[in-house]
Amino acid sequence: MIGQDDYAFFKENVESNYMKLIKFIVYVTGDEHLAYDITQDTMADAWKYRDRIKTYTNIEAALITMAKNNLKKHFKKYPMLLPIEELSHVASDDKKAEDIVIEAETGEELKKVLKSLDKKYSQILILHHYYKLPLKEIAKIYGKNYNTVLSWHVRAVKKLKEKRRS
């Protein structure tokens, strides 16, 4: 039986993260319609497993994990089409990338710089530095080789540094 407490909990703790999930999925996929579909699936799963979700201390993180799992299922069924380049393995310098992001004078400046990058590069920077997803996880989400995603990240950081200098 569904009680009033379930509705109140869901509204206050789960539904309040709805727009964050959409924003996250739009960054991953670049597809707003898909983001709404995946978010709806995630909300349905959250309702279905609400008793388990009540036990989590970080509900937002649990919902993002559920959304990532729904994305993985979607990409497995419908592979995402991105231009693929075979890139060589290059070591990255995450600390410097984080410093650049932190040092941005305004959010608008950062948005402008990120928009000037290729979509795949800006998505990787946002997913890795804003959403704190490991590059291996990003590779799984996109169905790409880890070394490819790592190389994209290195190139994104390099381009970000160049844009910041100019």
C-alpha cells in the first residue's frame, strides 16, 4: 500500500532532482528529447524502488547512477553515433584542467569557452570535472574505448588552455 509518506518523500527528495537529471543527460547525449525520456524512466525506477532509495544518504548521486544505467541500456540498444577518430594514448593533467575551470572569472566566460569547443570535448570536460565521473565511466556511457575518451579529454584540456590564453 502506498502511503502519504511515500508521496511526500518522493516529491521532496526525488522529484526535486528532476531538472538536474535532465541537465546531466543533455550534457551526455546532446539530445533534449532523449534526456526527458531517460529522466522519466529514472523517475519510474525511483518510484518502484523508493523503499531502497530512502536508505541512501545522497539521493542525487543514486538518481544519477540510475540515470547512467538507463543510458547504458539505451546506448546498448541504440548505439550513439559520434564521429570517431582513432587517437593515441596521451597522459592527462587533470589538476591543471580543474585549475582552469576554477579560475574562470565568471560562469558566462566558462560557458562561452566550453561552447567554443567541439561538443565531444566540452561534454567530457563537464562530465569529468563538474559531475565527477571517471573517464572510464564516460567511456562506458559512450560505448567508446577508454583510451579514446582519455585522448579526447587531453585534447579538450589543451584546447581549453589555448582558449584561456587568447
